[in-house]
Amino acid sequence: MTSLPKIDYSEGAFDFIDDRRLLSLLEGGEPELKQVREIVAKGLEKRPLSVEETAVLLRATEPASVEEIFLAARELKRQVYGNRIVLFAPLYIGSECVNDCQYCAFRAGNPAAVRRTLSKADLQSQVESLENKGHKRLILVFGEHPRYTADFIAEAVRTTYAVKSGHGEIRRVNINAAPLDRDGFRRVKAAGIGTYQIFQETYHHPTYAKMHPPSTRKGDFLYRLDGLDRAMEAGCDDVGIGALFGLYDWRYEVLGLVSHALHLQEKYGVGPHTISFPRLRPACGVEIKPRWQVADADFKKLIAILRLAVPYTGLICTARETPAMRRQVMAFGVSQIDAGSRIELGGYTEAGDAQIMEREQFSLGDIRPLDTVIRELLEDGYIPSFCTACYRLGRTGEHFMEFAIPGFIKRYCTPNALTTLMEYLVDYASPETRRAGERLIEMEMAKIEEAQRETLRQRLGEIKRDEQRDLYL
């Protein structure tokens, strides 16, 4: 049996997920339209919703009520994030794992899984390939294994930042990995990470116990739930939460995510930087049972409700979803997507466009190249953004909220998004994408405050003339 990690709970750690209470909130009947409107109005005021208020929206099924939710989510998305969509790519570092999660192809009990950990040279090659496509933001993904220590993760981060290819560089490295103790989080933070992301997978205790054998590291519900508390106490003030939709009732998982966000806000003064909501996808050696699969209509609804419940939290829709679905949900909630993604070990240099199930954690729904995704965003009126300015200027955690809550963030984000877009157009874009991008930049320049417009135009010119890169406010 694998030895369990030492218990290093955060100060005052407790299990704040009450199954009975959350389930009872979902038992009420159809809410009146008036009640839905009152809660939606609170969301539009950019005030976080309570768990009880979120449950009311989850119970709403009448077309008029659902339409109110979608309309409000669209408006809130526009007010807080404008038309920017942040782009990133996942980079899998290692598929070795001691856990036996029943939904994951990397689980220890799957004999078909290919086990591999990238060497330093492998990692450098993957990063160089990503840079040559135009990426500036990565999330490094690790299985849970004794060799993937905090020092191992930190060294992978430093290696990633050190790779430079032409104008290419990675300016923000996020992490998706197992929970660490506080000292481990401090070590990883010192390497310069952005967001540390830990998915609870499911907030429903019986389902969690069924999916994660208690003899494994992941079997301790509280140790995982408390992971981001320890990260916050260690100085990682940008953290990400997530649930895997399809393991249990999607409405319950939304309440779990909102409960988690409110817990972090109440305890540390700042909620999660991002929330992820991937749906269960086919994978080698994994059996998907249909009972809790989330229908497309419900998937769109849960994103709209999350947008209203946590107004200032970034919502991530991954390439698990099809291009058509991602295109729909960006309008009313999603603020970040991955693009040009490969999730097999070494996939950015070795696998081409073919998916190799034995090497993947799950299958993807969107494997289009980055340039294709960017061109579609531009044609739909979005600004593809690779901006990392806030993290490098200290606008993180509570400081980020000081800028974001009054709405001032638009004064920084739109100009910075445009400069990173211009970098992409000049350095990496196809001719068609560059034309579409330059048209959109001219349209957006007309909306910029006059005091900023000339400065921004000068900076865009410096990039276009190949005089300067990495210009931001």
C-alpha cells in the first residue's frame, strides 16, 4: 500500500461541504420568475451569490426564467471581461500516478496506460514547439507520484521560463498538480508560478469515496479540499478550483464550487482566480456510465449560473468540448480557453494531429491549431489575449480584486490584450488571421479612451516594426 502524505492541514481546517444541506437546497420546487429576477439582479450588481441563491437558479427550468439567466450572464460577461478571451495551452509533464481514480486513464490500475515523465530535454523541446506556435501562457500538468515533488515541479517551471525561441517566450506558467504541504507550495511559488489549480473532482462525499480508493493519496477528501487553503497560507494568492462534471448531479457540483469559492473569499479575502468545469470524456481503460452525464443544455446553463454566482472569477472551458460548444459558451460566461492543445506526453512534437488514446488522460473535442482558433475568435469579434501583465506587476490575489471590482481592469486588459495580439499577428499568424486581427485592432482602437489611444498606437507600431516586444500597462 502506498504511504499517505503527512497531514499538514491549514489553520482551522474543516470540511465545509455539507452533503445533506446542499442536497436539501436542490429539493425545492420551481422558483417564481420574480425570485429569479431578484437573484439575477444581484449578480448583475457584481455581488457574489450565496449558495442558497445559486440553488434557486439551478432549480429554475421554466423557459422564461432560464432566458433571464442567460441574458444576465451575457451582460455580466460583457461588463467584467469585455470581449477578451485569454488563451493558454496545457503541457503534460508526467503520467506516472499512484492514485486509482476510476475516471482517469492515468490511474495506477490501468494496464493500458503508457507511463512517461518528460526529461529536461523533452520539456525544453515541447516548450520550444509551443513558443514557435505563438503561445505565451502554459499550464503544466503532473500526475501524483513520489517523484513529482515540489522541487521537481519548481525545476520544471524554471526550465519552462528559460526556453526562448526567436521572439517566443513563456510569460506565465500555471500548475495543475496534487496538493502539497505549505513548505511545498512555498517552493513552487518561489519558482514564479501563476495559478495553482487543484480539482476536487466531485464535492459529493459518497461519490468521492467511490471514485478514489481510501488506500491512495487522493482518498483523503479533507486533505484535498484543504489543499488550496494551504496554498494561500504559503503565499500562492492565485488558485484555481474545478469539478469533473459527469461523476454526480451537475447541480450539486455547482453548489460545491460556489461553496468552495465563498469559503476562500471568507477566509482569505479573495476567492479563486479561476473555476474549471470539464465534462467527463472517453479515455483508454475508462468506463463512462450514463447516469450523471451532463446534457449540452445543462452544461450551458451551469456556466451561465457560475458567471452570475462568481462575477470576478475566470471561467475556463477546455478543449474537451467541441468547437461548436466552446463558441456558444464564450458569449455568456467563459473568459479563458486552451487552444492547439495536445494532452499526450510529448504530443507537441511527436504526435502530430493524431490522438493516441493510450497516451492521453482523456480524449479531446477540439484539436484545431492555435491559428485556426484565433481566426475564429477574431471573426466572432473577440480579442484573443496572451496578456500576463497583472501577474508580473503584482496585480494578483487581493490586489487583483482591488483593480477588478471597480471595473478599472478594462483600462489595462484591453490595451494589453491588443499588444499581445499584435505580437501574435506579426510573429506567428497566417496571412488570413493577420488580416482579420489587424481589422479587429483598428475597430478596438476606436473604443479606447483618447488619453490612452496615442500611447497604445505607438506601442503597436513598435511591435509591428519589430522594434520591441512585451509592452504592457
